[in-house]
Amino acid sequence: MTLIASLLFAIALIASVAVIALTFSNAMPRIIEVIDMEFSPAVVVERRITFGEVKGRKPQTAEVIAFPIKAAIQPDFRIAA
């Protein structure tokens, strides 16, 4: 009985480690993107997308408004009453 319980525990432990490793490997591109965005030297404030010739001879452009970036909040040490 102890042998069966030990084997079941070992199988469950290996399966949980495999699921955690698989989750991290699937999320790694997004994690790298967020880290690169947080530690980039300069923040791009304005972006412009050119669609090329859609109708007519002039290329049409559209402005993309980026969401504002979180401002760095200075920590205040306050004691709640």
C-alpha cells in the first residue's frame, strides 16, 4: 500500500512539474516582450502606420494613439488608522 501511494505521489509530482514547465515555455515570448518594453531606453510616444495606395494616388496614413504609460508612483509611507 505504501509503495502504491509513493508511486502515485511521484507521478503527480512529475506531472505538476511538467505542467509548470509547459506553461512557462508557452508564456516566454510574452514575458520577454514585457521585459523588453519595461527596460527599453526610450519610450515611443507616437506611431504612424502607412497603408499605401488604397484609393487614389496619395498614400493614406492613420495615427495610432498609444495608451498612456503608468507613471512611476513615489511610495508614501502612511499608517492606516
